[in-house]
Amino acid sequence: MTPSWKFSYLPYFGFNSMDEALDAISSLGYEGVEIPSLLPYKTAGELNEVVTRAKSRNLEISEVGFSQDFVVLDEDKRKERVAQTKKKIQMASDCGISIVKGLTGPYPWDKNALKLGVDLTEGKAWKLVLDSFNDFIATSEKLGVYFALEACFGTLTRDYYTTKELIDSVNSKFLTLNMDPSHYNLYGNDVAWVVRRFGREKIKHVHLKDSVGVPRDEGRDFIFPLLGEGTIDWKAFFEALREIGYQGYFSAEYESMNYFKNILDSDPVKTAELSLQLMKKLASL
């Protein structure tokens, strides 16, 4: 395992408060914490309180999430989402956070989201997304905050090829990647090859999450199982990250809900502990 690699945890669920999550994550030996979403934070002061509490537990904020669906036909709504993204990038900058993670949309889990090829053409969706990203990335460039795009099943940027299209079209050093191999794997991409193609310059943060199946209906056609239980070639993945000299965080994104409920007794601390064990094991392959 490369000594400079650091491990972070994404506390999506289970904890009663952020303080409870920070206490657990710190006590287990994590070096960072990923804030799931900036939506609850109305001011930089509110966010900075969490940053301060994390630092008091020797935890660094590895990344913060803020996702908006830019594939909408209401132009006023799209522009408002762009404006909100700019505000959250400013908020991150004010709190000394260098990476904001997000998606493009549309969201397949949202019944109200538009469907590509049904409600609008993919070409129209690309125009909406490119107009949005070119707008708010200017704020990232001004403030020196990276926007880390995550390829996600069912969205416009769902695999290597669609993600690369956006990266190349926007062409900014501040449009980077949160590399989550689970989604690339669902679309049959060679995740080690993807890592080498994007390289160290673009990959600023890594989610560790496994997958198996094909990208249709989650739970029926594919799942995100425990790390090591899916079809990702983890040894090849980490070898590729070593080759490019990746220096950032590995963040556990746990989504194996049946195991969480039935085996871990819905205990978030056990979940975070197991996640760290699995990450370290895979990183040492």
C-alpha cells in the first residue's frame, strides 16, 4: 500500500448527527471525512463549524458533495441551479475546501426527472449540461476550487466515453473527476484503463464502491455489494492508480443495504469499521 494514500468515509446514513459521525470516523483511524451534501448548509459559517469540528478530531474534509440536475427544460430552473452551484463553490472556498463533487443529471432515481431519448434528445441534454458547466466552472477557476464530476449510472455522463466528452468539451483544469469505478464497471469499461486515460491531473478524489450487473434497474439488474464482492478488478485498479501517482483520498461509499440491515444490525460504526478494513485490504493487493 502506498504510504501517501489516505482513507476517508462518506457518512450517508445511520448516524444521528455529524458530531456522532465525526467521533466514530476519527476513532476508527480514518484520516478524512467526506461531507455528503452542502444542501443543509445555508452559510459558510455553518459549514465552517463542521470543518472546525472535523479538524479538532484530526480529520480533513476530503471532498464535499453538491449535485444538481441540469437536464431540465425550464430555463429559469436550470439557471437557478447553476447559481446555487456557484454559491456552494464559493462556500467551499470560504471554508478552505478544495473539491466539490457533483453530477450532470438526469437522475434515474427521481421519478420526475426527464428521460433521455423520451422527453428530450440526448443532443438537447448535452447543450443544457454544457451551458451549465461552462457557466459555473468559471467560478471554480476564479476561486481555485476543483469541481469533481462523478460518472453515474443513468445520467448523461455515465461511463468513460460520455464523461470524457464533457471533460474535453469544457476543457478546464478545474473540471476534474471523483473516480468511482462502480459506475464505469457497470457499463463494461476497463476501470484500470480508465484511470490511466484520465491520469493524475484529472482524478482528484476516489470513491471505493463495488458493482455487479448491468445498468438497468438497481436491485434487479445490478447492485453495489460489499467491496470485493462485485466484478471490479481491484488489483488492476490500484496498480493503475500507483502508476499515475495518485496522491488523494480514497473514500468509502457504502451502499450494501441488505448487509447493513441484516448482518451489521444497522450499526453505522460497524459499517464504517468494516469499510476501512476492506479498503485497506484491497489497496494492499
